[in-house]
Amino acid sequence: MIKVVVVDDSQLMRALITDILEKDPQMQVVGEAEDPFEARDVIKATNPDVLTLDIEMPKMNGLTFLKNLMRLRPIPVVMVSTLTQHGADATLEALDLGAVDYVPKPSAGATAALVAYSELLREKVRVAATANLQQQRSLPNRATFDINPRKLEAILIGASTGGTEAVKRVLCQWPANMPPILIVQHIRPLFSAAFTRHLGSLTQLKVGELEKDTKIHPGEVWVAPGDRHMRLVRKNGALIAQVFDDDLVGRHRPAVDVLFRSAAEAGAGRMLAMLLTGMGKDGADGLLQLSKTGATTWVQDEASCVVWGMPRAAWELGAASYQGNLDELAAKTLSLLKN
């Protein structure tokens, strides 16, 4: 049984979240609170497995409470965020502070939309209950030795739950003249724009959200938009990154498999692909295809993943030649590029 405490200043929202979660026979809402001070006492009394946490609350906002919680009594937390620019930025800060994942606040709409939202919320809580919270938070220093970016045509990275922090940790260790980097992170549209801006503030690399067909160059990082697939094609010998609208692939758009499979079809002999933390198996089949075409394929190891789902699926398929923690993956990449 997964014990949950719901923290939100809206009585209506607390009732809705409670109702959604308790429709799963494996979940029990053992307490609720309308502000962080009340939440502190409820947590002590109920010892929950997961906390759902609002950001905007009276007396103390959710981010301040989350920071204190992770320092004093770490618990898997799922943020419940408003679908606004401020909500997206605050959610990324919450993930940086240690929250496992997030869901947007439900909006008024059709029954089908609420059913889908309910399934999403229960899935996020279910995954959070098994998440690994033992993650390093301080960022390492950037490498200073020279590299040759032409040794790789592209670096491809796929991630899901825990991925915003994992990608950040890897990129901040790389210099400005890296080979072109393409990232597919399972994320919502408004949040992907905020994620892209945040990455750009932490690295010397040029980071952008891909909006149109773009010839990729060293020193660039392109992030897939939150509601569009990304693929890599070869035209007249040049690699072109594209975004396009299509059906969900394995329940995802963007999907890591779409990027990885397209790269394999483009000829991936001098590419590096990494599959980082995340639930499910998106990217595993694509990584196997890349491996078969001669690409270098790695996955994040279990000990350092928030959720060892996607990397595990790839490893068990035999799709990766190496697994390591984020710092090891970052350093091993640079070793491939040394002059």
C-alpha cells in the first residue's frame, strides 16, 4: 500500500486528488494539509511514502517547504503545478531541489480528459514511491582539456523521470565546442521551453528548443519541444534535425525511440547515444538499432538513476556497451573526443 499525504491550499483540489488516488486499491491518502506548517505535523503523524505538493500556498510556499523537507526528512514528492510560465519555472526549481516529478493542475474539461489526468497522477505517484532519492545536487566543474568535436557527428540523449536534473549534470561538465547534441526529454510543452532556458543558463553551449528543420553544428544543443517528435536525417551529407507532428509513440511525444531510430537510419557510425533515467522502456529499441549500425551506446546505471526503467530495458536488450553514473558518462564522452 502506498501512503500519500496531499498538500494544497485548495480544499477542492485536495478532495479531487484524494478521490483520484484512492480509486487505486494500492494507494491510501493518509492525510492532507492546506499549508506547509500543517503538512509538517501530518507527515510526522502518518509517515507517508509520497507527498503531493502545491507550489503557491499561504504562510510558506511549496519551494521553501520542499527545500527544508529534503534537508531534514527526504520523501518522494510529486509537484502539482499550474500551467503557467511561472508554474513551469517553479516546477523546474522544485525538481532541482529534489522533487521526483510533477503533474499540472487539472483544468475543467471533458470527462475523458479527467480520466487521462487521473491515470497520469496515479502513475506519477506509483513511480515516485519507488524512486531513488540519493542523488548528488551540487554540480561538478566543467572540463578544461582540449577536445576534437569532429570525432563524433552527434551526441543523442534520451531521458524521462529525473531526466531534467540528469541532463543538466552531464551538460554542465562539457566545454563549448562539443559535437552537436540532441535531447529528447519527456516533458510538457510549456515546461520544455523553461527547461531549455534553464540549460542555456548553466552551460557554455548554445542551447535552443528545436522549431524547424535545422542543420546541426558543433557547440549546439537542441531540445525537442514538449509536444513534437524530433528526428535526425542526412541530406547531401549533412545532418539535419527536424521536428514533426505525429501520433504518440509508446505513449510519448516526443519519443526517444523516434530520434534514435531515425539516427540509425541516417547512418550512425560516428554517433554517441545515451539513455538516462526514466520509467518505461522508451528508447531501448532505438538504442539497440543504433548499436547495430555501429554507434557508441551507453546507459545510466541503476545506482544513480531516479528511476532505472528505460536504461534497464536497454541494458537487458543488450543495446548498450557501457553503463555508468552521470559523472562517469560525462567524463567517458570527453575521453572519446580527446585530441
